[in-house]
Amino acid sequence: MKLKVLNCEEYNKNYKLTFEYLDGEHLYPNGKGGQLGDLGTIGSTIIIEVLESGVVVESPLEPGIYTYKIDPIRREDARENHSGEHVFSALAFLKYGWRVMGFRMAENYCTLDFDVTDVTPQIVDELESAVNLKIKEGFNVVEQICTQEEAKAIIGDRKDIPEKIKGEIRVLSVIEDDFNACAGLHVEDIKDIRIFKILGYEKVKSSYTRFYFSSGRKAILDYNLKHDI
């Protein structure tokens, strides 16, 4: 994969590149859709962070053509956790009517904020079991590109589409009867998530409940760490 560096400038003790793609997959920006961005290398330098406006790297590069590589493990972690979030929020909505108020992917876990406070340990156990059962059954993730009006009609009360999003919208289904707008990275079949684990939950902002969870390789690493402890 190749890109052409157009400019390099100092940026927060590192360097920021502006560039254009020549060949290969685009780098995913950090924070887009609540998801972690790509890491990897461009030429001989290491990617620190992918921004919407460029890429922050460890050392400077002269303008020119460079080969770049995307860290495949980090990207797969993002796919597993983002898809796990979709399955979790889909079942929470279909079973209990919970609506997502916020999503964030951190390095070792993810969080989802739901518009509820009356959460019980029994419901948490039931949801976790339901998510893992869906993963075991498998489902080919379906993508469709819709107009604003079509997307709103398909998604319904599942989740509001932010006003800042303009033009066509990508709508995904990770299980049957669920539709959600998303621009993030996902697995092809939810069987690839392998495992989902709720790590904890707490009330936030007086009217929401925040869940901490992990999926796939990250969930396995978390189990291994706790086992060693």
C-alpha cells in the first residue's frame, strides 16, 4: 500500500503528515464513531494517531511516496469490539427497549451508556448470555447505503442519527431485525467475535447506566490477566 506525503509539520512534540492515497486501504481515524483508530507505519516512522485531517507520526518524513502498513491485530480488535457493541446494544433494545446514549472504545475495554437506571444483576446475566448465544449462532453482517429518509425509517427508535451527518448513511444489521447507522469497522460474521464479556456497570449522569465490556481477543486477554492475578 502506498501514499504520497504532501507536507510534514511539527505537532505536539511529534509530526503531522498530510498526504494522498495512491494504492491501498484507507487508515481509520481515531475516535470516529467512538472507535479506536489504526496504528502501523509509514515508511520508516511509526504512526502515533490517525486524525481526520492527517496522520501523527513519531519522526519526520520528507514529501514523497512511501509504503504504509496497518497493524492487523489492532484493526481486528476494533472489528471484534465494535461488532460486539452492536450485538449487545441490539439485544438490549429488542429485549428491554434500552436506547444507546453514548459509546466509547478504549484500549482495553469499551463502554456503552443506556437510558436506564433500573438494571438488575439478573438482567445483566441474561443479556450477556443472549449476546454470546447470538455470537455462537452467527450472522453475516449486512450493509446497505441509504438516504437520510430511508435510514430514519429503517432504524426507527433504535438510535437517533446525529444532525451533523449529511448525505447517504451506512446502515448495518448484525442480527436479524436490527438496523443501526454506523461508519465503523466490523467483522464479516458475528461468529468471528468469539466471546463477549460484561466487565461491570454503574449509574452515570443520574439517568443513565454505563456498561464496561470487552469482546474477542481483548476479552480473552482480560480473562488471562485476571487468572494470573
